[in-house]
Amino acid sequence: MSFAVTVADADLEPDEVDPDSVLDGDPQTASLVLHADEKVERGIWEITPGTYTDVEADEIFVVLSGRATVKIEGEEAMEIGPGDVGVFDKGAETTWVVHETLRKVYQITL
């Protein structure tokens, strides 16, 4: 099934945030899965300001709005903002310091 979505206007569903993953502030996440099967998941994800830890999937993403510093265990931090494309290796341990609510589109390989 083919379709198009205006990402900036898409209604996302709030996700449950693990309180143990929050290091500062009150970051909240929301998402909308556009497609998922046994091989891949594609969607839209958003996070509000704060500091949050995560373990990443095998992912490619494009930031549409907002800004964050993503610190990756054992690697240099990434400064990401509108128009940036990023790649995470599966299992990468990250700390997201979100400066402005960030919205991205993503594809995760399962």
C-alpha cells in the first residue's frame, strides 16, 4: 500500500517512558508506525526536551524539526537538527540531550 503523510501535522500516540531512562527534565516520546512487517518498521518519532538514555535498534533516520545532542557510548557525540540523516548500530547505548522538541522519520531493520 502506497501513501503520503504530512509529517509535521501527523498525530502521534504518546509512548510510555521508562522513568529509569530519564536523567534530566521530563522528556516525553510519541510515535506513529507507518509500516511494520517481520523485516522492517518505518514511522515518525518525537521527543520533548530533557535528557534520556536508550539502547538503539539498527536504524536510519532523518530529523525534520528540533535539535539534540546524541552521545553514543564509545563514539563522538552527534549534533542533530533539521535535515540531518543519522544511522545507529543495533545495541548502541545513547544519551539524548534534547534542546528543542525533535521529530524524525525512521526506518528500523528488525
